[in-house]
Amino acid sequence: MVTYGRASRVTVPPEQSWKPPLRNPRPTVTKVLNCEAFRVSRETAGMIIGDPEALRELALLVEAIDIAPTALVVLDDRLQAAVRFLRAKADRLECPDWAAADSATPATATRERLVVAALHYLVTPYDLVADFNPGGYVDDVLLLSWVFGAAVNELSPFTDSDDHLT
């Protein structure tokens, strides 16, 4: 055990002596998922997931972001797929045949809401790291990467590699 200073009562096992004392390590994605801004985005997603006009408006807001000078450029293809997903979801909601035949499992519906929440978080300027600050999209990239990985089955029909999109 390593003791820090004479009066210190904090001891750290030797294999962890390189870590600062009293630090509670938590993965960064957990911090983003639990932040207040993403909680608000999840609540908002629950309200707009069934509103075709709100989904189309969100798609327009995502498309309006200039991703070229930001870290978001690494997610460009998946962001485009997510925008196509929003528009297709809005179209399905407006079609009575699709709405009646919507047999999404609870897990699929949850992942769809998660995609909507992540895109809402992206267009919200005041989140964990404010977007107008240098490096402000880092939290957005982290969150979107995680969500796009979790919802890969929901977004795969909307990627550029599929022939039915051209």
C-alpha cells in the first residue's frame, strides 16, 4: 500500500498507485448518456417519435449542420442514413397501411427512440460540451457512435450501400 503524505489516510494498493486518489472512474459514454441534456433529448424523442412533421423538422435541422469543420465528419454516412430513417419513419406514420401494420418489437421501438434522441441531442447547442466551444462536438460524436452501433439493424436499410436507395 502507498500512503500519500504523513497526515493522509488515503491508501491505494500498489497496482493502482499511478491513479489519483479518490477518483471514481466512469466511462465517458456513461457520462454523456446520464447527462441532463440527453435526458431531455430522450423525453423529447418520446414525444416526437409519433409526429411526422416533428421528425421531418429534426431531419432538416440535422442536415443544416455544417459537419465539414467538425469531428462529426467521421459519422457523415451514418448521419445521412439516420436522416433517411427519420423521413421514412415520418412517411410510415402518415400511411394508414404502414401505421396499422407496424409490428416493431419493444426493443426495436426503443432503439428507434434512441436514434431520435441522439439526433435531437446533436442539434441541441447546449449539451454536455457546448457545441459552439472548440471541440464542442466531441460528446456528440461519442454519443452518436454508441447509438449508431446499438441501432445498426434499424439504420442498415438506409445506408448508401443498399441498392434500393439509389
